Amino acid sequence: MTLKTTLSDAIKTAMKAKEMEQVKVLRNVQAAIKQIEIDGQSELDDKEVLAILQKQIKQRQESLGIYTANGREDLAQKEQFEIDVISQFLPEQLSDEALSQIVATTITELGAAGMKDMGRVMNAVKDKTAGQADPAVISGLVKKALTA
């Protein structure tokens, strides 16, 4: 079952359960996916849908930080709810230890020697972890490993 199908099924389930806030969040995500498909005139695969989900979560995390810093707990709670709803569709996140191991293995495989190879290593690790790790965390681990 594709990620888009899973998303559609979740919308139907939430509608039947009359969880309208969840339906609203899921429909917004579904609309973002459809908009990108229309703009690109192509059907998105699971990897591309996963990237959109990650982008949606990142946007909400940025908003959450702003709302929290400005004491807007009502809006911060709404953003956190949306993050929780969207996160259901992401694969289980890798631990820092597992991610560090993947980074080390990738650096060895590519023969990376310094910061000049960061782009190659980042792309390879992102491909291997597809949605299982935050790109910012990956970036930090790759920098640390390449400068050590």
C-alpha cells in the first residue's frame, strides 16, 4: 500500500470517528501532495511523498518554536498536534547511535577524506535513511565525522 493510499484511508477513518481536527490536518497534507503533483505533472512515489511529509513537519516545528518563544501556548499546542498527526506516517526514526554507524560506514564506502566530500556523504546517507532521520541531525553527524 502506498503512502498516499494510507493517508487517504486515515482521512476516511478520522471522518468516521468525527475527529475533524485530524481530518483538517490530513487534508492539508494531502492538498500539498496533490499541488506538487499538479505542478510537476507527475505521480509522486513514496520517497517523494515522504519528503513532503518531512517538509510539512519541519514547517510546523519552526512555527512551534516561534509560538513557544512568544508565549503563545494555544498556537503552540495546535502546531504540536499537527506534528503528531503527520508523524504517524513517517517510518520509525533511527537512534543517534544507529545513525552514527550509518554515517561512519558511508564515509568508509565513499572514501571521504574531508569537508569537501560532505555533499556526497550527505546524499548517500539521506538515501540510506529515507525519512528515518532529520537531515539537520545527519548534517551535524557528517560534519563531526569528517572533521575528526
